[in-house]
Amino acid sequence: MVKQINQNQFNEVKESNVAVVDFFATWCGPCKMLGPVLEQLSEEMSDVNFFKVDVDDNGDLAQEFGITNIPAVGLLKNGELVQMSVGFKPKEEMQKLIEAIR
């Protein structure tokens, strides 16, 4: 399951061993395509925590991560950003990115 969080809940991400954070907006077409991909991966990768952050509601958090284009997916290990992926990517490509930091 992908959990939608806000700025106040972001400590959950930092406390995760491996976290995937989807920075999205409800009006963004590619974001709507990526959502189900990450939902599938969250069911297949139970040891990884999946989160999503609405950039319109959490602009400060998006700015902190330097988000200028969406969808943007932050891959974090032990609370540290390891990689940022920008734009829609198919499931297989997203899976490879996540597996690389597991």
C-alpha cells in the first residue's frame, strides 16, 4: 500500500530502512499513470515503504527535495536520499531502481 503523507508525517519516511516517495499532483496525467505502478510494487516489495506527497498541498517539502517536475520519485535509504527519478517510468524500470537500493 502507498501511504499519502504530509510534511508533519515525513519522519515516517526518514525512519524507514528503504522508502519510495512519489511526489505528485492530482492534475498531473503522468502522475496518474505512475500511481498504479507504485501501488503494484508496494504489494510485491513488502520490505519497502511506499509514500506519496501531493506537491500542491506540501510545497515546502517539495521545495526541500528540489522538485521542479512531476512525477518525481525519491528513493531513500535510512532517511537519506539516494536517487531521484523524474517522469513516468514503467514498472520494470521502477523495480530495478528500487532493487538497487534495497
